[in-house]
Amino acid sequence: MSDLANVVLAHVHGANYQPVKPRIIAKQLRLDEDRLRELKKAIKLLVKQGKLTYGSNHLVGPVGSPPADATGAADGESNAPNKGIAKTPAANRVAGVFRRAQAGHGFVRRSDMPPGGDRKQDIYIPADATMDAATGDTVLVRLGKQRDARRVNPQGEIIEVLERQTHQFVGTYFESAGSAFVQTDGTVFSRAIQVGDPGAKNAQPDDKVVFEMVRFPSQYQDGEGVITEVLGPRGDPGVDTLSIIREYNLPEDFAEDALESARRQAEAFDESIGGKRVDLTGETTITIDPVDSRDFDDAISLSRLDNGHWRLGVHIADVSHFVPAKTALDREALSRGTSVYLPDRVIPMLPEIISNNLASLQPHKVRYTKTAFIEMTAEGVVVGVDVHSAAIRSARRFTYEEVDDFLAHRKAWQEKLTPEVHRLLADMHELAMLLRSRRFTRGALELTMKEVKVDLDRQGRVVGAHVAENTESHQIIEEFMLAANEAVAEVLSRAGYLFLRRVHADPDPRKLKALGEFVAELGYQTESLESRFELQRLLKLVEGKPEQHAVNYALLRSLQRAVYSPEEQGHYALASTFYCHFTSPIRRYPDLTIHRLIDAFLAGKKGTADMAELVALGEHCSDRERRAEAAERELTKLKLLHFLSEKIGMELDAVVTGVEEFGLFAQGIQLPAEGLVHVTSLADDYYHYDRRSHTLTGRRANNVYRLGDFVRVTVVRVDIDRRELDFRVVDHRRRPGGSKSSGAGAPGKRPAVGRKKSSGPKRGKRRS
């Protein structure tokens, strides 16, 4: 624990301490403004560890402390008692993130619950107890008696909004009865928001606009806002992308001082190799990337030593050389956290002069790297790792398609390649498949989930889709990147450094038990699925079977989400004890921090990282990653909705991705659009929802819908502004020779579509 954390603990547990806000604690401890951020990080860590607690109005107190009778207001504000919560025991108050349902009620995910945890632990908030909280806000909840006996969740009421997720929203402008309104995109707010003085931005009816919320709506009052930007007419090319960029507050242009710093780096770079950098330009090195890739951040070399061992070289672009810590470039990279890969554009973490030029491992050019040499036995057992700051000169750039063709027609490629490069590719394939086999032997899991990518025209409109294949060329790079990430993490761990790891916690045993019950319903008997080897056996059993998608999808939902954290938890899915992200510093900030730590390691310096700071950094980077994935997913959905809005009546083969009391979620197989089949549209039968097995069962024999079933659906309704898609089932095939059903009827109302799905590898690689 840091010295500051100890000081805070002692202060809060002092005899005369009264709960106050962190800013007041800083004044009491006589900390200057520069240390306030450090103090807040320390407090957040102590709260996460259960040593302190947040009370009303974000007041900091010891665990189990009585409620404060002061607001902890900043200077100049009243410290009068807060009578509304004064009698509420601290144990009955919890903080969490709120999400509102379309019907008006909502749920709060407690701050001490892991992402993706059991939704039955979320706190149910009745519609008249939500105050003016919006989805994503951090709120304080007072737990209470069960007001709705039908709910299995704990219940409570919001007593304060601690932090707004955003004040900025996107919607469609319209006028009514002489007043101006914006109907917010999606279902965040059910009622339109009145906006003042729209003429200031020259907004026209049916324009997409950005507005700032001045007063959030509640059960008792309408919301008010002010338009800050007009994006353009609804439906115009590019407006959908701008809407998502503004909705998720994604960055666009880099700050001028950051761009100027990048220009200075470009002027100073002359491809010279200094004495502290190992010259590897004589090594045969290649890159393998997607055909449309513009930056190449990893390269591979491979040789056999005299003792029969392998010597794998993984060379990663040395971004840390061009982005020193605490500079304008570093500030921008930290703020962004990650590059964002939208369907029709990339929002990079670093200016293109760095990402696409100076740090890009372009063929036949001297480029700086952080290199990990991994020595392995002939059987693939790691026996030694060396890391260096180095310089390479890539001999050739390959695309995945070229490597796949090489593997299929090796002799034909002998005339196209030098003997060294030809031998290198062959050796890479041999070692990668060996490592892949060893990884599964130790218990690593691999889900078979086809990833479908949309195809766009020059206007950004959907014209089709294709399956992103995970071929052997992808697997070669994937195995080497995994090996490098593990090797570097182990080197830093053995050296005693604190650093950001890529953590994937073990799944909740209750979820694995539920998974076992689910697969038993499908006819697969298993032993305890808490054994990763039993999970492997299950995945093998269903491979190529009709139930394959259902089981893979159900397992995915049982796993926790990988995050960035300094905690030594390991990586469950990869069966790795040591794991970090080292291989993509061009597009991920955590990788950049690892590169800087390697510099310290090579210089023999001790680690100076603070646990509280690393926890906060990990949470920030994890949040930025989730934001990027959500924006990509939402824009893809929006483009698909535009496409399908002109295809009413179109039929699609689909798979059931969710079963709820109100209906089925189904996603197209050839076109990855996900929509709802409302239970009222299943007119052929009366269906009962079984919460335990997640099935809808009709009165007729074998008339059952469950996760992973194959259905043929037709598009019956598209609402672009609310981002809703309704299907109707026209054919149902649970398994070959199984029952079929068809139904007709108008779809009913339901919550907005937007289910979680697996996010595939960016740029075609590096999944974990």
C-alpha cells in the first residue's frame, strides 16, 4: 500500500473525523492541488479493497460508518445537514452504475460487482424511485423492502446521482406547437427533450444534432437542453458515423502541440542505430498483416540454434522512443487509451506521422523495436527470454492471404521468395502449430464463433457482408504474439516490477453450474465444468454439431471479461500465469507502458509504479477499450438498420442469441443484424418462459426455442432512431429433423436491441 493510502486510512479513522469529500480531505492533509488526483486514486483503491466507503454525496468514510450530517461541500457552499438521508444506515447505501429500461424502471450494478457478473444481484429501481438518473450514471442507492414480489433482484431507490456519465447526447431535431425538441437516439430517454434557441445553430427539422442536457428528465419533469452542433440531415452519408462519434465522445483531431511534437520526432529521426540499441538489421525479418493495414507494429524472425532449439524473435515497434512520458503526445495517447476501429474509419491513438510512418515496421527501412528473443526446445518449451531495444529492417511485407496461399502451394512460392524468407515462413508455420497444440494441452480455451464483417460502399452504406476467417496465417501471428506477451510478463514479474497485466479472472462457479445444466438440456452430460479440461472436452464434443453455436455462445456468456489490472490473477482463457499486452503499442496505451518499463529494466532501474495509480490506469484503459468496442458495435448496427429499412419482408437465416420472457433475440448468419422476435409474434402457440433453461416452450410437443437454435426470419419493422429491429420467425430448426414452427402476427413493444457479443481481433489479429 502506498504511503498516501496509509495516511488517508489513519486520517479517516481518526477520533474527530467527519465524512467529507476528497477535496476537503486534501485540505485537511494540507495537500496541494497537484496531489489531489493522486489522493482520489488512493481513495478509490481503498474503497475497492473494502477499507473505505463512499457515502451520500460521495463523502468518504470508514467502512460501516454512520451517515454524515454534512454535505462535504467545497469552500463557499453550505454544510447544512442533509435531512433526506440522515437516518439511513451506511450499510443500506451502495453505489453503482444505473441503466434504465424502456418502461421507466431501472437496475443498478453495484460498484463492487465485476463486469458481466450475475444480473440477479443488480438492484431493481422502480420507475418512481429513479430520480433523474440516466443510463450510465453513477448513483447512490438506498436499499429497501421488496416492493415488487415478482422480482428476484434486491430492490431500492436512488437517493443521489453521484456522477453523470455524460451531459452530451445526439438526436433528431423537430418542431411542435411552436417549440423546438430533440428526440434522443436510442431509448435513453422516452420523451423528447425541449431545446432553447435552435436558431443559433440554424437547425432544421430532421437534422441530426448534438445537444447538452441542462436539466435531466425525471418522472416528474421534462428535460431541457441546448443544441451545440448540427451534424447534418438525417440519413445523409457520414452523418451516422458522426452521430456515434459524438454519442460516445470519441476524439477526432489531435491537439496542435501533440502534432507539433510528432513533427519534431519525424525531423529528428534519421534511421541511425545508437550504441544502446542492438543492430538486428541483418536478421531475416518479415511482417504479416491484413491487406488493408496501414501500420505494421510487429515483425517476426526465427532460427534454429546449434543445440536444436528454436530462437523466436518478436519485434514490436518501439513507440516509446517517439512518445516520451509526460509529453503532449503521451497526454493524447493516454486520453484516448486505444485506437477505435469503426466500420468506415479508424480513429488512431497516435498521429499518423507516428503510427503509419516512424513507428511502422515498413519493409526495407530501418525501424526501432522492442524485441523479445524467446529460446524454446524442439518441443516448444521456453527455456530463456531476452529483451532488447533494437533496430530491424523487414525483408518483406506479407498479407494473410499471401501466407495462406504459400502454405497451400509452397513450391510455387519458391520462385517468388528468397531462400531465407521461404524457409522462414515454413519454420514459422511449424513452430506456431506446435505452440498452438501445447497451449491447448495446458488447458487454453478457444471458442468457435464466426465473425461476420459488413462491406461498405464509398458512401459508407452496407452492400453486403463476409465472414472474417481465422486461417492458419492468422494463427501463426496469434501464437507468436501470445508467446511474446507471456514471456515479457514473466520477465517483468520475476524482476519484481508492478505493471499493467491483461487479467482474465476465473468464471463464477454458479455460472458454470448453470452452463452444465444448459448443456444437459441439449443432451450432453459433463462432469464439473469448473475444470477447464472438461470445458475443452465439451467444446470438442459439440464441434461440427448443430449445438456448436449454442454451446460456444453459452460458454462465452459464462466467462468474465478480460481487463487491465496490476493484480496477479492470470489469464483464465489462455491458461496463462503471466500475461500482459506488449505487442501493439501503436494502438493500445497499456502496451506503451510495458515498453517504458522494459527501458527501466534494461537500465537496471527499480520500479517506481504505485499500485493505486496502476489500478486507476487499468480502469481507465479498460473503460476506453469498452467504449471503443461499444461504438464499433453500435455504428455497425446503425448501418445495418439503414440497409434493412429498405428491405422490409427480406428473409434471413439466423441463430437465436438470447431468450427472454418477452421474446427471442436472433442474429443473421450471413448478415450480422440482430433483432427481436417478440413473443406475441409467435402466433402458432402459447409460449412459457423457463428462466433456468432460458427457453420458450410451447404447449405442443418439441415446440421449444433455446439459445443457439437456427431460425429463418423475416424483417417486419425497422426503427432507425430508436435503433430497434423486429423479426418474425418463418421457420424453426432446432436440430436436423427437429420440429419446425411458423408464426405470424404483429411484433409488440420491447426493450431496445443491443445485446453483448464477442469482439473479434482488431486488424485481424491479437485477440486476448
